[in-house]
Amino acid sequence: MRGAFMVVLRSIGSTPGRVVRVMAGLVLIAVGVVAGGWWLVLAAVGVLPLAAGLFDVCVLGPLFRLPFGGRAFRASQGCR
């Protein structure tokens, strides 16, 4: 089971994964703002992947005893 999580972490921690996190955050924020009402919660949730991508951090890394910083995370996993 942990192997599957590591594959996911490696993919979202990579440079293309960082771009995907930023784009996903922007989409969540846009949908939440356009829909309004309770959908604004979705916009608030979208701030996390957007910030993680922009500031190059891997929020889930410390849960698996891996570095929090993106550059250190990629170095520890052999990612680009």
C-alpha cells in the first residue's frame, strides 16, 4: 500500500506535478468563485494546491518522513 502512495508522491512532487498542482488550484478557485454560495468552500480548498505549487512545497511529504521543500523532496526521490 505504501508503494502506491510513493508513486503518487513522486508524480505530484515532480516539476510537471508542480504545474498540475497550480493548474488544479486555479480551476478549483475559479469554479468556487463562479458558482458562489457554498461552492466558495471549493475556492478556499483550491488555495492549498495553488500555494503548494507556487511555493514549491510537498505538503504530504512529512507524513511519509520525506522533506517538505520541493527541491529537497525531488532530490530524495530522484525526480526531475
